[in-house]
Amino acid sequence: MLMLTCPYCGIAADETELHGGGEAHITRAGVEASDAEFEEYLFTRANPKGVHFEKWHHSRGCGRWFHAARCTVTMEVFGTYSAQTLQPPDEILAEIERRRPAASGK
Amino acid sequence: MKRRGRYSAFALVREAMRGHTGWQKAWESPLPSRKYDVVIIGAGGHGLATAYFLGKNHQVRNVAVLEKGWLGGGNTGRNTTIIRSNYLQDASAAIYEKARQLYESMSQDLNYNVMFSPRGVMMLAQTHHEARGYQRINNANIVQGVSTEYISPDQVRKLCPIISIDGPRYPVLGALWQSRGGTARHDAVAWAYARACSQMGMHIVEQCEVNAIRTRNGRVVGVDTGKGSIDCDKLAIVVAGHSGVAAEMAGFRLPIESVALQALVSEPIKPCLDIVVMANTVHGYISQSDKGELVIGGGADQYNNYSQRGSFHNVEETVRALVETFPIISRLQMLRQWGGIVDMTGDRSPIISKTPVEHVYINCGWGTGGFKSIPGSGWAMAELVASDQPGILAAPFGLERFGEGRFIDESVAAGVAH
């Protein structure tokens, strides 16, 4: 079973305690956006085979949203971090770089 | 091209008399040529059906089907083999019903016993909301010409005596019954198409992973594979869970996320269930194989996954719910569990479409409903590839529907368990 540590309450939570929220760091298209940008925002997803940045909701715990970096092939978790960021923090990227030199920057 | 013998009762007797020495390989395994008119990535059911109908309906026979693993080793061999076409939306009903009809005659058409068994598919209504939903689908099916009926709990009990109608948590209020739905032997479907394609002179190349897609001026010119570089006029991507990976090679992105969907089988028992039962409220569906095993499928996992395993708690929830509806299975031991990587779109309907790259076509997004649609999908995809225009079956399933907001919304229509 997948386990993620909630960066807010610090609990190492089973996936049954969590709810997946899909890809993280998607920029919301505003009212001035084109149709293509809106389609991209609403539907188009990275869906990588490898390192994935994703949203999780600690729904049966503290109730907060957070982000995780996880490998979609091995289920390896590189770290969890605050949802209040526009991109993954440097220490998460460094951890991915350390464990997956080829996948960094993605 | 060597002509293979037809399978028949006579051939069986003949081979029995001579110690089964005369059977030939069902399909050739050639090395790829330098160039083909059409290259299809993915030798699962959908890819092979696409190749078959390119040859049969459109006389395009200079075709290669490239497979990174072994033939039919992906989702084609990992599903619960259910075939039905009782969908709400007209576009879905059309293509799934086409597929179901082609399954009816597949063994004869392909001279290969795919063991299609139209035993009937029953979708239980276990909440009032679900009962109304299925009555609505039944009404839609009548208009679409798809033969289904909405049946009472008494009829459910007659068709399926082992079911617990009054179950404490989710009593059976009725069911949507498609008597002409059923199951087929999943591997045989891939093998049958492969044999037919091979007989038409097409090349099926296994263990040949595509590493790059080459384009020039926005148009495809070929692929680089583990077995060398191959040129092609047209390229069809039919790789289900790995569609995102293939699309990235071609330089575009898709409205798709890949997740694991699990199934499991019990130890074999005496015949007790001669139909397929789906209980979508509790995320479980069940049928009994010819060997006597109960084949059980559940809902999809909640997060992106390429591991072909899935989470244990999903299996646990599925079995827990089914034990309530089928109390006699409570002491059964489970033999095997496996996962397939399904490609989910936002509206839970497939994509059969041209792409931003000229002469690259994609067939994906079948999600949890891939096996049942194989022949219809191949039929529609072949038409698209051969004429560079979608036919009547494929037209509603273009990629542009997301931008246009023109969804084929089956996530609402069919619940989670397709």
C-alpha cells in the first residue's frame, strides 16, 4: 500500500486515508485565456511514466491538500511538500536528482 | 506467403490420426522490413483488429504491427472478458454494439474459436438513483436499437439464483439485462486476428519496442525501434496505457491519465453462475469461467500508475462488497490477482482521432472498457487510417471534442465499473 507523509500534520498516512487529486502545478487558465489554453488546463495531462508531481488530499486526516513527488512505475516517493507552491521545492528536485539522475528537471 | 490450413473438425481428426504433427504456427514472426504503408504500434486486440480491417475492408496490406512485449500480453490478456453494449450515449452505443455484433460472428469470420459466449450481462441496480439511471439507459437503448431490458428483482433471482436479493446494505432493486452480451476468450481474440493478419501477408513483430517517432515538416516518416529503423507513410498508435508515452515521442500531449485496474480469480468450483453480473454501486463484477474459476473485477485505482499491480485495498473492497451480494463465495480462496494499465479520459470515452502530426492516428482512452470494443474499435480505426478521415463510428471520438466541450459523457452514464 502506498504511504505518504502529510507535510502539515506529519502523519505517515496509508492511501486509504488519502484522496488522489491528480497532476500538481497546473496553472489555472483565466478569463482571458484562449480555447486552446483552457483545454490544456482542463484536460491535458503529463501522465509521465516515471516522476510525477501530484496533488493529494489528506481527506481522512487533517483535511489539508499537499503535493507529492512519486514514481509511477516503482511507487517510490521522493518526498511530500506544501501545496502552497507554484513548483516543486529545491530539496524535492535535489532528491529526485540524487535518485534518478536522468529524470531531473522534469 | 505460405497458406495455412483452415481449422475445422476435419483438420482435428486428421491431426489426431497423425499425432498432431501437421499444425503450423498461427502467425509468422518476421524481422521488420525497411518500409511499410502503415505501421501500427501495439499488437494488442485493438492494434491487431485495426490491421485486420485495414486489410479486409480497405485492401491495405503492406502493414506492420510492432509490439514491445508479446502479442496480446498487455490489457488484452488482463481484462475480465466482458462484452456488452448497453451504453447511454448514441456514439458509444453505436461503436460498442458494432463490436458486439462482430464478436457474434468472429469465430466464423476468422476461422478461429474465440469462445464467444453470449450468456447475458446483468447490471444490478442497488440504489434508487442507479435504478433510475438504468431505466434511462434502457430507454436510450430502445431508441438506439440495442437490445436490452430493465428487469425486476424476481427476474434477477431466476437468472441468478445465488444472488442475495435483500442484501442488508444494498438490496437488488432491479437490473439492466443485455441477454446478448457475454464473454469471450481474451487471448484467442488476439491470436485470431494475428493469424488472419499474417495470412494477409502483414508483419507482426514482437519484442520490438518503438523508441522514437520520426517526423519531417509536421508529417510522420517513420519509427526507430529495437529492431532497426522503419519508414512508414502512416502511423497508428494503439497502445492503451502507454498512449501518453507514445504521444510524447510524436510531440503532442493527450487528455489521458493511466491508472491500474485490477482483477482476480478464485479457485475453480462447480458451475454456479452462468451469466455476467455487474454491481457498479459496490464496484464489483463477476462471472464464472469455463474452468470454474470466478473471475472478479473491481474499480480502478485512484492515482497514476504504470506498475500493472494496483493497491490491495481496492481488491479488498471489491471482494467485501461481492461477498454481501453473493454469500456463497465467502469461503472461496483467490488464486491470482493482476492489474492492467488503463488509459482514462475525462469523459470516460475513447479517442479515435487524427493528431497534430500529419498521418499519425491515435486510438486510445478505452479505459476500463477496452476488451468489449476490440472489433468495433479496429473497424473504425482502420477506416480512419485508410481514408485519413474518420467514418461514422469514429467521428464523434475525435481529440477536438475536449476543446469543443462536446463530451461523450459515459462517466455519469455507467458509473465506475465499465
